[in-house]
Amino acid sequence: MSNKEIRVRFAPSPTGGLHIGGVRTLLYNYLFAKKNKGKLILRIEDTDQTRFVFNAEEYIYDCLKWCNIEADEGVIQGGDYGPYKQSERKEIYLPYALDLVEKGHAYYAFDTVEELAEMREKFKTKENPSPQYDANTRMQMKNSLTLGIEESLKKIKAGEDYVIRALIPQNETVIFEDAVRGTIHHDTNTLDDKVLIKTDGMPTYHMAVVVDDYLMKISHIMRGEEWLPSTPLHVLLWKQLGWEADLPTFAHLPLILKPDGNGKLSKRDGDRLGFPVFAMDWKDANSGEIVKGFKEMGFLPEAFLNLLAFLGWSSGEEREIYSMKEMTELFSLDRIHKGGAKFDYEKAKWFNEQHIKNMTAQELLPFVKNFYPIADTIKENDLLWVIDTVKERCQLLTEFWEQSFFFFEDPESLDMDSLKKGWNEEKELFFKTWIEEIKKQDLNNPDSWKDSFENLIKEKAIKKGAVMMPLRVMLVGGKFGPGIFDITSFIGKEKTMKRIEKALTAL
């Protein structure tokens, strides 16, 4: 690694919800920067105004806040290389594109939408069903290569719409190093003359990303595998602009795949299979549809990041549960996998379960409270005790209320099938007798409740299993929950007797 400062960037487009692939890219950049005492830059890439969604940018900031990841520079933090939003940098890009035109690496093109469609139809063959604007077609089109520079400048002066396209050299090989994939060789004859500056004066992604990465002194570009085909063009632009000495290190991250490994994971897969693919709930501005996120499904932010880290990276150790601090210490580019990683929602929940188990009730409290509908009415010490009592039973934060509501509210319904199974007069008499015993006794802890119950079992010569399950159903509504006598001790004599009597009436 060179001695220059490590500067990485997370550069999302505000076009929708933040997919877990995007969050993983953010995470790897963050871990790499922190490991190497570098800086993480947050840049908003909003050059494509046609795809802009008004609430998406704020959503990105909210996701970073929930993940407890803070950029060192960016739209919110500021910094020496701003603005950090591409739409606010519009005037920066054109001079660099004009420099490319002057050097013979780019050209003006005046083709209309209709003319481009005609070209694609004219040059379409069985072997090439989708002709590109490239070395094979450019000399048949309306551009400064065919019209001449003088005629082209007249058209521009007259206000005619134009774009600036990259002039891809023929019969060359672009070679660059990728920290994940090794040395990449790419034949320029397979590249097309991408638009660099659009008719509205805005740069395309290709132009903006190269200029911004150079001006912001980015040392390493970590991004998804889907950007690998664009990298040869970007490398060409770095060289043509005279910046080859500052070319960043590339690291193209593997895809996150569908659970069956058949293609890239998408929102539709989440909808179809019932799991989230966005970090947080995302409300589509056009349809009004709300897409569930990991936060609202009950994931801890650190568990979420832990599971994402292992979708494409390995620690080199046998264990899989890590804190952010531990992952930072171990992270390195050479442990990022080349192959795609299958997303397994059951494994994701396992990660969350392990983090829940490893946290104290006090640490869990602020997260659990968000999923407790009556949290404001409960004493903190009571809630802490309940969290500690049920956390071993919870994979998701949403399950804390499901596993403990009966400490605070009577169950709305009872599992009558379980209650009636094997029910007889002997059991009914046992519970009626125990109610009378409860009234007389001083029951102030789980042990005293247990002794009272078991003493009556011995006295009545009844099997313990025959009455324990009915008691659980009477208290919580079903066959679940923590220790029976932890429940009775918490809710007290009056509520215990009331729930038993209500169940007896229902039988």
C-alpha cells in the first residue's frame, strides 16, 4: 500500500431505498478507512435528474445514522473538497470534457433520439442485435468527427443540442489492477463511445465519477461488481486527462445473490420470499408502497452490519460474531471473495440472535423500547428484568413483546385446544384448590411460588406435567414463554388467580 492518505468514498444515488448491497459497500469502505486511519467521504451522485426521488437523499442519511456510521467528509459534514453533491458541481465537469475534445479523446455529437433509433435499426444484425455508438457506427452519424470542428462549433453557437462523447481508441488493451480480482485486461474494441456530458450540461456518471474521484483525492474505489464493465472507460479517462499517476486502487465487490444462488438479490426476491432487502423501511414516493427494512423487522444495527460483512468477506477465524471494533481490526481487501455470496435470511436472523444474547439488558433497552407499544407505562427496572428474562428466546427485537406481553397484559385469547387436551375433573379441582392456597400464602419470589405449586402436586398425587402446561396456557395464552414461576412472581397473586379463574370458566 502506498504512503498516500487513504481516502475512500461511498457514493449512492438518491433514486430509491438503500439495498443491502449498497450498505455492504458502505461498510467495507468504512472498515477499510478506519483500519488504515483514513477518511470516508459521503458523496451524493445525483447527475441523473430523471431518476431522482425527493425523499431518497434523506433516507440515505437516516440509514447511515441507524448503522452508526459517520462519514469524515460529505454533504452534512462538509470538508475541503466540496460540494459533495454532484448536482451542485455541474460547472466543474465541462472544462475537463472540453480538454478531452481538444486532445482528441472526445467529440461533439448532435444526433437526435430519432437518428439514434435509426442507427440501431440500420446496423442491427443477427450477430449484433443491439448496435452501439462506437468505431463501427460513429462515422455514419452527425458529430464533430464527420462534420468537422468548425461546423460543430457553429451548431453549438446557434444553440443546437449536443452531447460530448468519449472517443474510444481501437485495438488497444486497457490493463488495471483490481484488489479483489487481480490484473484485468480489457479490449477497447468492445467499448462504445459513452456520453460524457449530456444535452442539459450535466455530466454522466462516467465523467463525474472520474473527475470527482480525482479532485477529492480518492485512493481506493470499492464498489459493486456491476461497475466492473465501466472501469476500463474510467481508467482510459484517468489516463487521457493526465492523471494516471493518481489512479486509485480498484476493488470490485462480489454480488449478493438470491438464496438459491441464481442471480443478484433484488427487492422482488424479498417481496416474494418474505424478507427485507433494504436497511430501513422505504416508502416509494410514486406508489406509496412501504417496503420493510431490517431495522423495522427487528434487527440490531451491529448485527445487521456483522451479517453483511460476511456476505463477501471472511475474517480468517472460525467464529462469525464480531463487534464493529473487532471487524475493523481484522478487515483487509485480500479477504474479500471473488464469487457471489448467497443471502440466507435464517442465517441473518441467527446473527441477530447471537448479538441479542451477547448484549446486556441495559444495552438492549433503547432498541427493545421501540418495539414495546406500552414502553412509556413500564418502570425501567421492570422492563430491564423482563428483557433479561426473555432475551434467550428472541431472534428479532419484534419478538420481545411477543415473548413478554403477558407480564403486563392479560392474554386476549387462550389456546383452548391445548388447554382441553386431557382436561378432567381432577385437574379442575387441583387449580381451584391452588387458588384457595394462594390466597393464604405469602408468595413473594419464584421459589415460594414453585414450592406452593409442587407441594399441592404431592398432596394431590397428580403428575406435574399434567398441570404445568395448562397453567402456562392460562397465564400466557399458549405453550410458550419463560419460567412459569418467574411469571407468577412478576404479575402477583391477584392477576395469577384472575387468569386461572378466567380459564376455568372458559373450559
